[in-house]
Amino acid sequence: MTDVGSRSQNIEMARVSTEVTEPYRAALNGDWEAMKSFYENNPEAAVLPLTVTNDTPLHIAVYSGTKSPLEELLRIVPDGFSKPNDLENTPLHEAGVIGNVEAARVLVRCSASVGLGVRNALGETPLFRAAAFGMTEMVKYLAAEVGRVQGHDMEVQRVRYDGISILHIAIIGQHFETALWLLGNDDMLGEAKDESGRTCLHLLADMPSAFKSGSAHEGRLKELIYFCLPADENDEETRVNLNQKDLESGWGEKDHNHKCSRCSIIIPTGV
């Protein structure tokens, strides 16, 4: 390579480095205005990944906690909403993780029929990811949007590739409020089993520390157990009082007195 060619390559590498590091530093510092300004002046850089896992500027923008940086970037790269990173997470997956509902609304408007059903490398949809991190309000919003998409395959929302259900993942993370909402809005989840044949009650039985008296989870756990265990349908004390308005998820109004299949689970004492 000639000196001229080498010099040109170095200049190009320096330019690309600036196009990546400058907006990324701005995002790390929470200076979203600087990030937006950079891409307004350098629109060609908006397609370049910013991290080692190939997160795009749109992936990073959802961490602003608002919708403004994302909207500005989508004006520059309107088709960037669907581009995944190396883990096959789209910007909507990332919005689900942190519970940025404003950003999710923007992304869903771009293409609800596509974005809501996209699965990452583990087989998780944005709704599944939101449940995994206990983002209950995001779960409610995404479930409502999923329900509006005619012909949507609900199974892709319920179970990821390794057989773990959306209810299992919420319980594993001890996100019991999220688990209760899911169980109340999809009666198929209560009987879901993982590849080892374990139901949600099996998982709960393996969490003795969560049942300690005074635990922050104590009340939710009682509701969850009452909801899952077989019970007399006339026993008002065992019914979970879920708000019917939450059923605007599109998953249909469910019978909140539904109980899971009978199973011989020993629930830890202290409940």
C-alpha cells in the first residue's frame, strides 16, 4: 500500500471512530441533545453500530427514558427500528427491558405487526423481555398491542426456544406483580410447564427465602398461590381481585377464578 493509500485509510478510520465515539460518549453522559445534534449534522453515521455487540443509535436512544431522541433518529433512519444487535434484540426489545413505554409507543407505530413478534437469539419477544425484567406497565402495553394484531401467533409470546414460558421467567426473577397480571390475563399460562415438566408452583416451592415473614413479596406470593392452587369456586377469600380494566390487553377477558391443574406441591411454611 502506498503512503497516500495508507494515509487515506487512517483518515477514514479516524472519521469512523469519531462518528462512533462522539455520540456514544454523549449518550453515556446523558446528553441526548448532543447525540441528536451529532446525527442531524452527520446523518450517514446513524446506521453505524455504537457498541461491541452492534447496538445501533436507536438501541441506545431508548435508554434516555423518553421518546424524543428516538423520534429524531427515526426521522433520519426511518427503517432503523427493526435492525437487531448481535443478540438479535431490536430497539423494542431494549425498550421492554427498561420499561420505556413512550419509546415503545413510537417503535410500535413504525410497524406493530413486525416488531411485536420479533424474537431474539433466545426466542424472546419484546413482551417476553419486559416480563423477564418485571416491567409490568410495559407488559400491559405490549400485551394490548399484541392483542390488536389480527392473526398474531400468541405462542411466540408465551414460550421461548428453551421451553421457558413468560410466566416462568417472571417468577424466576421474582417479579410477582408481573406474574400475577400475566396469569390473570392468559389462562393457558397457569398450566405451562418447562422442558423439565415444572409448573409455576414448582418454581415457587423452590423459593423458600421469598416466603419469609415480612418479605416484600409476601402479599403477592399469597395471591399467586391462591390463584394457582385448586380451590372451591365459591370461596371468595381465594379469589384474586384483578381490575377488569387491565383486560384491555386483547388477550380476552379471562375467568379470574381459573385454577391450574392439581399437583402435589409442598408450599414452604410461613405463607
